[in-house]
Amino acid sequence: MHKTAVIVEDDPDIRHLIVEVLEAAGFSTVSVGNGIDGVRAVLSYQPLITTLDVNMPGIDGFEAARRIRAQSDTYIIMITGLEEEADVVLGLGAGADEYVVKPFRPRELRARVESLLRRPRATGSSAAAAPRQDAAGPSFPGARPAAQPQFDAAPTSPVFDERIMTPVYTDPQQPQPGAAVVVPQTNGPQYGAPPYGAPQQGMPPQGMPPQGGHPGTAVAPASATPPVGGPGWTVHRDLAVHAEHRMVLVAGRELTLTRTEFDLLSTLMESKRRVRSKADLTLVLRGESYVTSYFVGEADKRAIEAHMTNLRRKLGDNPNNPRYIETVRGVGYRLTSETVASA
């Protein structure tokens, strides 16, 4: 049986990794970079598996899952850096069948996909026994007999015209060429997601004044915060980190990070302009920074890339024009120069 998967992920490195995993499992893949195009791709290709990121341009992964689930019975796997219980519950409630937290292990992701395919869909009046796979996929002409149409008034199957990103209805028995497909992004309307570099959803409200402001004008924090610039603080531009209190302030506003994200940021803040390789950062996270004989594999380095993507997103740092953390290609990461003008 020919199988199709739609991958909705805005980070090209992670998207490429998911493509490799699913193609190794026998899937033809369709890749898009935002939620709006993701919903359109699912409706067009009727995939067996759909993977969704959460923080994306356009609509976020939760809203994309709701729209997909309302019109398709594809298996949905959310692959995201959001690991809080509330996010997991929200994702599953929006229609996801699996919830995988980044950084993920490729073999585990493949095992979860295979586990999903062993689960029959619940039989009901409005749902088929399993996700529908017609001949409208990108690389499997005449894969299996077409299932009962989901819409009474839609006798044909939609296929994307890549020039305009709108469904074009064709004969469902006509073979569709191609293998792995990358659907171009559109400049359509943006529904509620902040632009890249803007504060992310869930970021704490401004509860502290900017440096140099008047503390009496702000809401008092729940616990005493050591004055920025005092003992224990490491400062880079308007980014301040207190390692002992595990606090991060951006322009005077406290930022919530996961343990791993904080450890990475704290390490880079201490190292300043000294480049830290992905292998070096992996050993720091393991607590083995002074041991040089431990093996660091490609999966470990991919995990560091995923953590750095999430960290930059929370900091509002654009990797193409970084304010805080810059990538040294082929080596690793370091802080930006203090003297470079801010973007």
C-alpha cells in the first residue's frame, strides 16, 4: 500500500529530519512551512499521517489540528517544543492522536508512527474505519479504491496547483506524478500568530520595569528579584541571566524557559564570544563537560539544534539577523558582538 504523509513544520532542519524518518518508513511526503498551507495540503492529498508543529506563521498547530480534524480522519502527530501538561492536553483535545516533544529521537518517532497505523479508527456514523487514501496523493497513482466521499457534493478529488496554492479538481483516477513534494508557502492572511521575532504565546506579561525605570511604577513580583547588574547577573545587551536564581530577563521582562533551554543560554552567556560546539553543548547538558571520551552522535547534535530553535523563538531572536545568539556555521554557537548595532 502506498502511503502519504503531510509535514507541517516551519524549521527547515527539523522538517528535513521528519521527511527522512517518514520516507524511510515508506511514505511519500508533502512538506509545507505554515498552518494555512498545511490544512490545504491535507485536504488535497488526504494523507495517512500528518505531523504538526505548534508555533508557526499563520495559524498555530492547535488551530490547524481543529480545522484538519473537522474535515479529515488523517492520523495527526504533533511534534513541538511545548512540553507543559496544559499544552499536551490542548493538543490532544484539538484532535491530535500523538504528541511528541522536541527534541525527538528519530527511531522513536518512526515507532510511534507504526504504532498509530496498528490502531483502527473507531467505527461510527461519521468516521471511516481508517484514514482515507485515494489516488490524489503525490506519487501513488491508483493506490487503492476510493473510499466513500466525505462530502456529498464533491465527486472529484482536489489537487494543488502549485502556482496559486488553491485546489484544482481533477479526475481521481488520473495518475499524479512526483515523489516528495514541497508545497510553496503563500502570502495569505495571518490568523492570530505573531510574526517571527515577536514575543511568543504564553510569555509572562510585563511585570517589571525596564532597566533604569522606577520600581514603584510596576506590579511587585511574588519574590524579591536581585537588582540587574548586581552580583550573580550576566548581561548581554538587554538580555540578563541569573544562574543561581535561574532567571532570564529580556528588556526587563521575565522569560520562562525549560531547564534545557536555560542551561544552554547560561552556558553561552558565560562563554560570551567563545564558540561552543554542538558536541560541547551536548556534554554540558549531560553534566559531562569535563569528560572528552564520551560519544556524541548526530542525533545529539540534532537535539541541540531543536533546543536552540526553541530558545531563539522565545527570545524573539531572528537567526538570519541575530541580536543575542549567532551561529558559526560548521562549528556551533556564540553570543553576538556587543558593538554590533541592533536590528
